[in-house]
Amino acid sequence: MISKSKKYFTIFGILAATVDKKMQSLNCMIDAILHSSLPRITKILLAKELKPINLDSTNKI
């Protein structure tokens, strides 16, 4: 026999699904930006040469 109880969406369920969809969309957008920009950022960082501020200081605490 088929259950005669009706199933309704709750406000909390609709809100949770909406937030989940928005978060998934935001994560996909961030992932796409990082995927396209990360090689360029890595190349720029590797091209920078780090120099010490004071050449005559040696591990002084």
C-alpha cells in the first residue's frame, strides 16, 4: 500500500540546498581562476630573487 503521508520541503531544507548550490558555484569559480592563474603566479614568484636585508648579519638571535 502506498503511504498517504505527504512530504513537504521545509524552509530549512530549501535554504540548505540553495546555500549548497551557491557554495558549489563559488568553489568552481575559484578553482577555475586558480587553474588559469596559478602557472603565471608560480612563474613570477620563481623569477623573483630573494636578497637578505643586511649582508653582515648571520643568524643573530
